Amino acid sequence: MLSKNRADGRLQRGPTALAVAATVIAAALAAMSLTSCSAAPVATLANPVATEPAATTGEGTTADGATPPVPAETTSEAPVDSDQSESGGCILTNDQVGQAVQGQIADESLNFGGSTLQGLTFSWSGCSFETEDGERYTVGRLENTEVFDGLSASASAERIATVAGLGDEAFFSRDDLFVVSGGETVAIGVDGAGLEPTDIALLVDLARSLLAVGGSDARCDALPSLVPAAWQPGETVLRGGGGTITIAFDSCSVAIAAVPSASVTLRTAIGRGWFDEAADAAPDIAFALPGIGDEAFALDDKIFVLVSDTGFVVGLDDIDAMASDTLQALAATAAEALFAS
């Protein structure tokens, strides 16, 4: 199943040391078998369970034109004494961190908190280190290692999946099917619910039926009658509009009773600009980092490492830095310290 995420994280801001590209899976989608991008349960049309709060990450605007929130993260800090630094409080000493990041450490403090990235929730306790240049690094032990299951699933997932034989071009990204057809970009999705592979197949059939109807107004009029009966569509069509910073679109939606508060939404924009923008802004995924600990993954501005039964996270308080070579060096140093302990 696929979880809802409209944030505009950009893949090209991924780890600088990795020559990694997202794989497009036309053949897989043709068989309607998609890999899960989220480890947490979400409400789906087949399983209307309660959802956890939607993951938030990246930058830009949502499909409705609003600026998405940054990942929710809470941290607390306190001074650290030499005993804590040398023993259980911190994984690394000032000297070890300074050598890894090639900088002089000016301040050190205990650090603990929690965060959610791409639907993966985790918490940690450890230390933060500030260099003389003002860069602040965090090295903390994870409270549990369950996050690695989600990271592994994300690392094997595709950002977008092309759909053959639909319009001029089409792709599916998380919860929206984007189609270029006849000089328009049409986006069809289910807001408020995840999609099983069988639901995605129905969404593709719905898109094909809508494209055969005609223009935007006619499609909206036909939407209640074309939504799959299994989704229990209502009869009322709500019309509106929205857009991104550069793209405006018309929209209409029909509530579905299969999942409480969910709806099928149809959006139409002139030209293919929105299609290209949406493909570029598909959600980020985790990247595996071989050679660090037993397992290691980079996600946004953090690196997660598993050593035996101990997990830890390293981060830099500068989201533009992402999983840089320096951050990878710090993660490798911490892994070596845990192996040696």
C-alpha cells in the first residue's frame, strides 16, 4: 500500500557521495504490483484503519498551493561533563568527532529528541557537537531499531512508476496518477486513503474512462458515475482550484464511503508543465550506504546506522547539507567506535 505524501522533496538533493538514480518500473506497474514506501499502517480502500499523521519533508508547495511543514522534530539539550562524554552518554569524544568532520569542536551538550521523516518515527539520546565554524552535529543512540525495516523498504522502492498506454505519458507517484493528454495534465488521486495495488489498477481504469469523456467540465460531471462502485462514491461533485508556485489547475472531487473522510479528486492544468514539475518533485527515498556498520541508510539530512543490535543516528543541523561525505565519515567513525566497544 502507498501512503499519502504531497511534500515536494527533491531527489537531486540526495547524498553527494552516491551515484544513485531512482528506477522507473513500467513493467512492474503493468502487472499492478508496487513496492511499499511506508512501513506504518495507513487507511486503504481495502483496509480502512486509522492513519498516523502524514509524513512531511522537503521543500516547495503542495499540490494545493500551500507550503508544507518541515519534518516535525523535537530536541532537548543539556551541558555534558567529561564522565558522560567518555562513557555511556556520548558514543564519540570531541576529538573523534573533530577528526571525522575535520573541524575543531567548540561546544558539546547532551541531546535527545524525536522526529518523523517520510512517515518513519524515531527517537534518540546522545550528544551534539558544535564546531568553531558553527556547524552542529548530532550523534545519538536510537531508542529502538524498528525504523530500519521502514528504511530498508524505502531504499528498495521507486519514486515514480511509468504507466504505459495511458494518454501521451503517465506516471504514478505515491497517491496520484499524472497523465499528459491532448495538451493538458490530468491528475487523479484518492485523498485521505492509501492504495492497494488492485486500487491502483482501478485508478488507471478510471483515468482512461475520464480521458474519453472530453474536457475538464464534462469529466467532473461524469466523475460520480465513473468512480468504481466498490469505493462507494457519493453523488455530489465539489469544484474548486489550486496550484503550485508556477502552475494553476481546476479541480473537482467526490466523497467515497469506503474510507471515512476520503475522496477521489480530479485536477486539470493546461500544458505539461505540471506533469514535469510533479515528476521532479516526487518524494525522496532512503539510500543504502554500504560499508558503514552492519546496515546504513541516508534519509534527508540524517544517516541511520545499525551495529549488531544497536542503532544510532547522525545528523547535521543544516538540511541543505543532506547526507554529505562529512556526515558519512562521522557515521563511519561512530560505527567503528561501537564495533570496538
